[in-house]
Amino acid sequence: MYAAVFKFFCSLRLTAAILVSLVTASVAGMFFDQTLSLGEHLAKAKSSPIMTSALLFFELNDVFHSWWYSILVLLLALNLIACSIERLPRIWVDIHKPWEPLDDHALLGFKLKRTLTMTPSEAEQFVSAAVGAKPKSKDDGATRYYFSERNKYGRLGVYIIHIALLLIMYGATASTILSIDGVMSIPERSGSRFVQVRGPGGLGYSHDLGFEVRCTDFRLRTFVDGSPLAFESDLEVFEKGRAQAVVKKTIRVNDPLEHRGYTFYQASYQPLSGEHRVELRIGEHGKEGDTYVVPLRQRLAVADQVLSPEDVVDDFGGLGPAVKIAAYDGDTPKTSFYVFRNYPNFDSEVRRGTVDVSFQGIDQAFQTGISVRKSPGLSLVFLGFFLFFLGIFVAFCFNHVRTYVRSRPSTNGEQEVTIAMWSRRHPQAVANEFWAIVKKGEDHGIPT
């Protein structure tokens, strides 16, 4: 039973069938838009019960997350593992214990073989030219056997490719199942720990990061006409139970923040309606004041006054931008007045209160849009592709070649020298090498 199952997974026919099925699945994914949700696909196929059933059963709206696609990938992985287990031990033994004396029976299996007769000194030179300076050798009475090989580990290139494919499949599967690709929308001076993610089938859900990301400030630079030039966010990351930020960074387009495998990209922004922060300079009358940036209707205690910016007017009576300031007595506003952006000394010269207030400007509050991504298996995919190309290079550029030589006494005190060569691939190149060696021997010896 176990032998039959193992033989089934070792089958090259199974490999071909799986590869054809994967190609078919990829083509199916091209015909069914994978960016649409299941509901959108069902709406298109509502007039066809057969198509509706096929969509639901085969999960054609999300082919690469479907149950049958995962089974195909698993079968291919088992097929590669079984083929490697079956063939690798024999090849490993053959690599490390390859040498056998070249007898007449073994000689029948070689296509490249030649026997020459020459003097003992010529035979010694010929053997050195054929097998190199330090070949393996063995004496069998008057007969001496020589053996040499090169690039013996080139045969392992195909197994490097097997490992690479397994890493790619595992990494891609892990990345597909466990990856996060969503967005966060964080108002300035606020934080969040949840990412809105589009899951399999187009279904959305909230993913808990396990830590909080805060936007302390957002800055927008514009052209003269008001169109955006550049924008950036100051982010801080707070781990659970930590009062201090563990990471601080200003993110810009193409300059993200990375933390615990997550990458946070600056993606978009949106003005917050009605959210303004007013920049005021406040100080005791006749003295240099300090600058305060406060939201509208937030009270600010300065000297003996409690002030609050209540409203912003874009153009007050043709005098330009202005802000209405309320002065509080306890919880009750006792008076209010306006200060003007274009006239910074208006309050100190006209109202002449105990404190001077000048209107420096308005800071529009924004909500920053952050793209969040995490691909836990991506490094394995890159490693798999590196090993894949390395395996191809080893398999095709390191040709395994073996050279066998047998030297034994012949008549009249001469030596009968037989040479045979074998190669894993590139037979024509090895044949040219073989006949070049034989030519050197024929210049001195006699072919037999």
C-alpha cells in the first residue's frame, strides 16, 4: 500500500498533469477578474445557474486562494519531495563511490571508447594526458586501471532546483495566506492599531496590528495654484504597555516606516471637515508673547485670562481672515472680540486688554492615509528564485565527465591502452575532447 502511494507521487506523469492543471488554473484566473468580489461575480452570473454553481464550488472569483488550487500546489510539493527521496540517495552514493575497473563487460556500455597499442613510456604519457596528474588507480596483477572525473557535484543542480521550487511554493503560499495589504486612516494627533484589509473573495475585515501607530503631525506642501506638491506624516509606534514610542519616523512617498514585519507607506491624505487649529501669539500687554496652536473652542489659560478661539472667518468686512476670541469667567464667556491675520497689532492698539492676542494663521487638520503591507513569505520566495537560477547554472554549466583508462601488457613488450569517456550532457563537446586525446595517442601508438 505504502509502496504504491510512494510510486504514485514519484511519477513524472503526475508532475506533467499537475503542471498542466496549474497552467489551466492560471488561465482561468485571467478570464475571471480576481479584483471583483464574490457578490459582483454572482451578480454577473445570476442568469446562469450552472455558472453560479461553478463560481461557488470552484471559487473562481479568487482562484489563487481556492481549495483546489491549494491542493494542486500541495501535490506538486509532494511530487518533488518524493522524486528527490527516490533518486537522491543513489546519485549521492554514485558521486562518492563511482569508480569501478574498466573490464570488457563494462566497456560495452560506452559510446566513446578506443584501444591503442604503444610502448610503456608512451603509455605513461598518454595516461597522464587522458586522466590528469593525480587519477585514482588500481592494480590488478599486470593490469592497471585509472579513473578521473570533474564537476561531479553538477548532478546535484536538479535537486537545488527542487529545493528552490519548494521554497518558492511555500513562501508564495505563506505570503498569500498570511500577508496583509490594507490601509489605515489616522487623523492628526490620533492613533490606531487596526488596518482595513481586503481579504479572500473581496471581503473586508479589520486586522489588529498588536501595537498602536500615531500620527503626531501631517504636512502638505502645495504649488502656487494650490495643487499638492508633497506630503508627509510624523509617525510614532507604541507597543502595548510602553509609555514611550519605540519607533519614530517621518514617512514620505517611497520612504516608508518598517516595524515587526509591517511596512507603512505614505499613500494619501484627506482634509478633516471643520477641523482647524489656530495659531495665536499671546502675551501680557505690551510684552513679547508666546505662540500657541490650539483647536477651535479649546480653552487656553494665559496669565490671568482664559481664552478660546471660537470661530474663523475667511474675510471679516474686507479686512481679511479673522478669528473670534472668547474670554471666559469660569465656565461662562464674559466677552468676545476679533483679531485679524493682516493686522497683528490690532488687539494691542485697539482693545488694549491685559493680554495682547495676534492671529498668526490657520492650520488645517488632515487625516493621513497609510498603506500597510506585510508579506511573511516574500524573503523565502526571493531565496527560492536565487537558488533556482543557481541550480540551473550548476546543472547546465557543470557537466559531469568521467574518464576510464585500462593499461595492460600486450605482445612484444608493448602496452595495450583502452580509454573510455562518459558525460552527463553536452555529448558533442565531450566527444571532441575524447577524440583529441585519442589523436595524441594515435600519433605514437597503433589503433586496435
